[in-house]
Amino acid sequence: MSPTTATVHTPGLRGWREWGTWRTWPERFAHSWRRSLRFRTLAVTLGLTAFAILGAFVTMALAIQNDLFESRVEQVQESVARATAATQRTLESAQVDGDSASLQSLMDAAIQSMTRQAGTDMIAGFRISNEPSVIAPQDFGRGGLTASMISDGLRETVQQSADKRWWQSIGLPSGDGDGHSDRADVPGVVIGQQLILPEVGAYEFYFAYDLESEAQTLRFVQVTLWLVGVGLVLLIGAISWVVLRTVTVPIAQAAETSAILAGGDLGVRLPVRGDDEFAVLGRSFNAMADSIEAQIKELAELSLVQQRFVSDVSHELRTPLTTIRLASDMLNDRRDEFDPSTARAAELLHAQVQRFEALLTDLLEISRYDAGSVQLEYEPTSLAHLAEEEVASMQQLADQHGSDVRLVAPGGYSPVEMDPRRVRRVVRNLLGNAIEHGEGRPIVVTVDSDQRAVAIGVRDYGLGMSAADSERVFDRFWRADPSRKRTIGGTGLGLSIALGDARLHGGTLAVWSELGRGTHFVLTLPRQGHTDPGSLGSPIPVDPGDDGAALDDVGLTQPISLPSAGRETSAARDTPATGEKAGRS
């Protein structure tokens, strides 16, 4: 078989279209997170990258915002300081006549000078003293700055500090040029300081500046940062996808190739390109696959040779065995003419030749199973009547062992397609094991059916087996107690052949056993159309669920007779007495 190259199928447009329904996103995300290393790594990378970029950009935006605000506040404070200092010097050197007109003119000149030097036309002034004065200029507000826009706290602070400037952030109305507000307040800052007016005392002056230009600059910076952040996330995502694809595609190829190899295709190999780590992995994997393929082929050839050897030896032994059997039959028939020791020898020879012949027949059957050359001959058969016939045929053997065989048949009368010869062999083998290991206690044979399957159970009340022994009971030539000799000439292959017959029918052969409670074998055969053993349920539970009580304790001491064909009746489950079991063949 020439090596083939595994191909990894990556999701295309169809896979992405399946994400179109948003209701299925959580489920699909969870599925992709569990099943796809590439998706999980990309999601983690993008998530951490987005978180880092968001943190960095938020920090940058806050730093820029604080820097813009503080720079603007510092700038306007310097402007106000220069304007108020120059105006205060002018006021101190001014000559006034002590009338209201001259003081008002001086106030107007000071306002114009501060407006020009401070760089804002939003100025307001309020006399601090509450004493009445007829010459003191009136409080004023220009450029839209009014007393209501200045907080009481700022005014109190300015009134109490004659030699300091104080500032506060406020919201300034944004007008349409005619003094009418047409939209929300814009950020601004107001600076307050005292000035001394001759003759009338101190006034608190306030200068307001809008920060709209700084706000626009900050919005531009924030939008730019967001666009750059989204672009970086997308760019990093694209780079991560490319890098992950170069890493995960070889891993996915190795995983798919391993699955194909495990599925039985020994010729599959990994493509090898270059000399990097993945190339070394591919060469090592292919070398391992070559070694496995060679060893499996060698084992298959050895198994085939072994099967042929067993088959050939079995066939070759039949001719001399037939001659030996004829001679042993003749000697056994005339053993009464011999002396006691010779007669016993002839009798033993006859028994062992019969056992050898049975063993040879079983070996031939096993070799057919191994070669896959077994063919079933289906016939419509009633499992209940087949069980009745087998119980009747084994009655003499049961009587010899002191066992009372009871048949309980609630169902199983309708004909089912099966190979009756092989099913009879299975039932006969199960009955023989139950009689041999039932310790002379009653044996219950149950036949039942449902819409999917028919089943027969053989329950004895002997010693039973441990869980470890139950797992190996179908192994070839295995016995639970090798020291216990067989009394009916078993070959050690009966249960293995019975399991093979059950599987050929698409059915199952299960066993339940407990020490001190006995053993229960259940053969289940599917009806037509139900041939999957994995989903085939049995109408007879493998665990009988009884407590090992004697038949006499439940009042069922008489044999149960079968109804005529086509009738289905119910019968109670028998629960015979406990007993002992040594092993099974």
C-alpha cells in the first residue's frame, strides 16, 4: 500500500455563515473554544491585546485632557494676572474728582484695558462692601457672564482674599452670535480677583474663558486614539491569524492523520516540507507509522499462518481421528470381554477420543471465525419452542446431576429469522454449563421478547463467579477454577463460540454472576430491522434481581409447560436455592 497524504479541511464561507444567527453564538463560541486551538489562542490574543490597548489609550486620553486643561488654565491665569496688575496700577495713579461720573469713566477705562489685556470680553464686577454709596459704579456683567453663573463659594473665597486669584470650572452658554443660547453649555473656566477702586473700595472682578477649542482638540485626539486602537487590534488579529495558521495547520494535520491511522488506514502519512521542527515531527511520525504498519502486517501474516496451521492441522487430524474413533468404539463395545483394567482403559480411551473429536470440531469452528468465513443459514424459528426442545434433550443429563430445569416463557413464540443450528448450540452450551456448575440446584430458563428483540436467559444457583472472572468467562480455554475437572467433557471453547454466534446474528451474549448467588447468561437476538448491538436492549434483564431464595419458598415447585405456538402467557420468575459454582468452559 503506497503512503497517502492527509488533507486538513479548514472552515470556509459556509462555516462563517453558520455564525449569522446571533442566538447560536454562545453555543458556537463554546464549541469552538473547546475544539479549536487556533480559535482559542486567537480569542485570548485579541482579548488581551484589546484590553492592553484600551488601558493604554484611556491613560493617554486622560493625560492629554489634564495637560490641555492645566495648560489653558495656567495661560489664562497669567493673562488675568498681567491685566489686573496693570489695571490696579492705573487705578492707583488715577486722579478722581469724587463724583460718580468720573468714577464710572475710570471703571469703563479699566474694563476696556482688562478686556484687551486678558483676552476675553466675558468680565463681571461686583462691589464687595455693602455700605450705600451714590458715587460707586454699579455691578456689571459683560459678554454673557452674569452673577448667577458664578458659584457662591468662589465669590466668598475671592471676597476674603484680596491678594490672590482663584479659579473654578464652569459651563458657559454657547450662543449663536446674538447672545441667544442655541445649544448645550461648553466647558469653561472663571478666574476671580479683587481690585481696589479709589474712593469706593474693593471690587471683585471675574474673567471667564471658554475651552471649546481645547475640547475639540481633545475629541479629535480621542477619536484618533480609538481609530488607531481598533486598527491595531485588527492588525494584531490578522498577524496572529497568519502566525497561528502556520503553527496550527501542521498540528491539525498531525491530529487528523493520527485519527485516520487509528481508524485502520495504515498507509496515511504526514506531508513533510523544509527542515524545521514540524518537518522533524512529520518525519518522526511517518517513521513511526511505517514501523506500526510493518509490525501490524507482520502480526497479520503470523495470525494468518496460525489460522491456516490450526485449520490445516484440524483437517489433517480428522482422518486419523476417525480411524481411532472407530477402533475405540469397537473396543468400547467389547469391553465386557476384557479384564477389568483393560475394560477401564477401553472406556477411558473411548471418552477421551470423543472429547478430542469435540475439541477438534470446536477448533475448526474457531478457525472459521478467525478467517471470517462463517455464513449463517437463516430460518424463521420460534425461540421458545427451540428452548423447549433443548431443555427436553438435556433432561437426562440434568437428572444425572440432580438439577431440576424449569422453563419460563412469557414470550418468544413468534418466528424470528435466525440460524437455528447455531442458536441451538448456544442454548445447549449454556444449559450444559448451568447443569455442570449448578451444584444440583434448580436451573431456570427464561424466554421473552419485545418489539426489537427476543432473548433467552439461563439462570443457575451455583457458587457464582467474581467480577474479574465474569470479564474473562468468554476467553478461549479459560476456566475460573482450573483445579475443577469437567464432568461433561467441555473443550474450553464453548462460550467463545457462543459469543461469536451471537455477534454473527447481530445480537449480544451477556453474563451476570456473583459469588454465592449463581450465574445468569442472557442471549439476545434482534428482530428484522434491528441489527445494531450497541443500541439493542434485551427483554430479559441480565441482573435477575433475585436474592437466591429457594423455589419452594415462592410456591413454584412444579415444572412449567409451554402453551401452544402463537400464544403468549406470563409466568412468575423462579428464585431457586443458593448453591456453589466452580468455573465455566
